[in-house]
Amino acid sequence: MSIPADLKYTKSHEWCRLEADGSVSVGITHHAQELLGDMVFVEAPVVGRSLAAGEECAVVESVKAASDVYAPIAGEVIAVNEAVESAPESINQDPYAAWMFKIKPAGDLAGLMNATAYAAHVESEAH
């Protein structure tokens, strides 16, 4: 399973990438898309929406199930990836390139897991 070391992760299987401009890109992990199967629909949050950490803010649907996506950190939604909304299967092809939305963070990423901790979390869920 692919878990890039340069990203941060949540227990609910979102990934975060701190961008050069200070924004944070958010998507779902390889593990999450693998569990869900073929993606057929993505609903991202509205630009301008203020999010609390852990708040339900987006939805992904696959041929198997629908799943909520949670805000990994508090902040304001500043962009959505319309390419992912119009081609949800791009999440299956490369979940770490297929970001869903970007947040202007209200804090830092300190409370999130690194790749090693996330790998251990996924492993513990499997047992």
C-alpha cells in the first residue's frame, strides 16, 4: 500500500499536503479508495465554507458505498478540484494526486499522523 512520507493523515483516512502558499490540500488515502472501490461521485465542500476539525464536509460515492469525508483541520475552503468532481475515477487512479479541496488552515497540522503512524493505524484496523 502506498503511504507517501511527505503527507499527514487522519484516522478517518484523509490525507493532507501543506502547499508552498500555506494552504492545505485534502484527499482520501489509497487505503480508503481501495476499501470503497470504483468511485462514481464526489461532492466537495463549497468554497468559502468554514470548517471545524473533524467536521463532515464532503462525500465520496463508489459502486459499493457512500462515505463522508471529514475536515482534517479547521479552516476555510479556498478551492475545490472540479476535475475530480467530473472524473471521480481519478481518485482510484492516483488518490494522492486527486485532491478534493484546499483549506486555508486556522492552525497547524501538528495533531495529524505521519506516514509511519498512519501505516500502524491501518494495520491495527485490519486486525
